[in-house]
Amino acid sequence: MLKIKDVTLAFGKNVVLDDVNLEFKQGEIVGLVAPNGTGKSTLINVILHNLTPQKGFVEYENTRYQTQKDTIKLHQEICSFPEQSDLFPFMTGRDHLNLYADLWHNSVKSVGQVINDLQMGNYVDKKVQTYSLGMKQRLCFAMVVATDSPVMLLDEVMNGLDPQNVALISQMLLKLKDENKLIIMASHLLSNLQQYADRVLFMGKGHIIEDLDNKKQNKRYLKMQSTPETTKLLANYDYETLPNNLILVPLEKIEQDKLTQLIASLVRADIQYAVERIDIEDLFNKFYD
Ligand SMILES: Nc1ncnc2c1ncn2[C@@H]1O[C@H](COP(=O)(O)OP(=O)(O)OP(=O)(O)O)[C@@H](O)[C@H]1O
């Protein structure tokens, strides 16, 4: 179990984390979602001990960052996504993977398997200086996988990837979850996160403003754009309008007859609608006006 206990971190007067408490379990994919500059990377840096909070602590499997020995132990268990600028241009991708596997004493997962899983065979033996942005990004992710560490912190792992690579990495994340890894990832790719995240933490003003169980979003809504015509049709219904002008009508509150009537009037007026769950993008619009 990874615990964040009473953590407060401020840069001068800018309180980025204000008494934050969180617990994370193995086998969980957790998305960190918030607008730019809210504190996602700061939270990841606190977990890594790159930043020391003014108050509170981080604890993993009953160990805190107290002594140098603790820090070494925790850094064997937690691996973060490297920056592309950390790569060595004159080394090959395979050299990087071997380096990370060695540093984290991974003797279980073979580097060959990681290369196969991430379809890197055709370029992994070339020097990194010949790689495109997307190839480097895939290598950085593969380096984390090669550590086989139980906790993986991924800050913007999908940046710069084409849809096929996004799908490949998403598939790999599910495999890692099956291997009982705890994966915490900051991402702005909300529809992608929705496909596999177990939990989504929305951050704002120093706090976790919503801790969403993404697997239990069963409620369905009738969704449509807000226009004078739709608001007139909905005059006798309960609904909410998000800042992006999307109307959400909760279906659980409408009787069957009234719903049939409403849908018939939407069809007659040629108004586009959908019946869906509330998605992460809708919630983003709701929370960040
Ligand atoms: N080293 C630092 N010194 C001073 N302020 C900092 C420092 N690092 C981050 N901040 C501030 O902390 C706040 C949170 O930044 P952080 O990088 O954690 O946001 P983020 O949610 O990860 O943003 P993004 O989506 O842009 O990556 C911002 O106001 C930022 O300016």
C-alpha cells in the first residue's frame, strides 16, 4: 500500500498540495487529472522524494523516507517515467533497457520480452540519436517496464504518440495491472484514460476534488448541446448544463413515459442526442469552469 498522509507542499505562498491524504493499492491504475499547473507533477515528485513536503509524509509498505537506507529501498520499489532529455544519444535503446533492468535489479522480466511486447525490435539496436520523438517516448516507457518495479509513476506517457502507439501502450498498461503493478499516471488524454483507469483523481486548489471509481460509472444520462430550443423542451425535466454547454439529463430520475415523450420531441425537432455515462471529459468540464 502506498500512502500519502497529511501532505502539504507549497512553493512560497503557492500551496500546491494542501493536507492531501491518499491510499493506493497494488493492481490499480490511477489517473491524475487537472488543468496545467495544478499539481500533478508535484504530487508525483513528492512520492519520488524529489520534493519534500513541509508537512506529512509518503509511506510505501510501511517504509517512509527517513534515512538514506529507506530512500534507497523505496527507490528500488518505485520507478518514474524518464524524461526524453535523460536519454543518452550515443547509446542504443537496448543499452537503456539493460541499464534500467540492472539498476532496479530486475531478474524476472526479460528485456527481450519488453522489446517484443512494445514492438521495438526494428529500432532498439540503433543509437537513440536516430530516433523520432515517438520512438523515444516508447523507449522511455519500455525502460519503466524493464525495471519490473511494483510502483510505476507515469507523467504524460502518451505525449507525442500516434493513435497506434497510444493503443499499444494502453494494452501494455492493462498487462502491467494484471501483474499487480500500481500505476499512477498524469494524463490529459481523458478518453484514453477512461478506457483503462480504475480510479481517476481530479485535483484542484491543493485538494483532491473528486476520487472517481471509473469502473462503477453505471448511471446513464441523456446528453445534448444546450440551445434555446433544447432548454425549452427540457423545461419540465431535471438537468444540469456543463460549462462547455453540454446538457446532462439523468435518466434515473425520469419515468419511462416521460422519457419516451422527450426522445420523440427531440427527434421531431431534429436535435442530436446520446444516451451515455458521464465521461471523464464531461467531469473535467464540470469541475474546471
Ligand atoms: N520548482 C518549482 N518552483 C516553484 N513553483 C513550482 C515549481 N514546480 C512547480 N511549481 C508550481 O506548482 C504548481 C503546480 O505545478 P505542476 O508542475 O505540479 O502542475 P501540473 O498539474 O503537473 O501541470 P502540467 O499539466 O502543466 O504538467 C504550478 O503553479 C507551478 O508553477
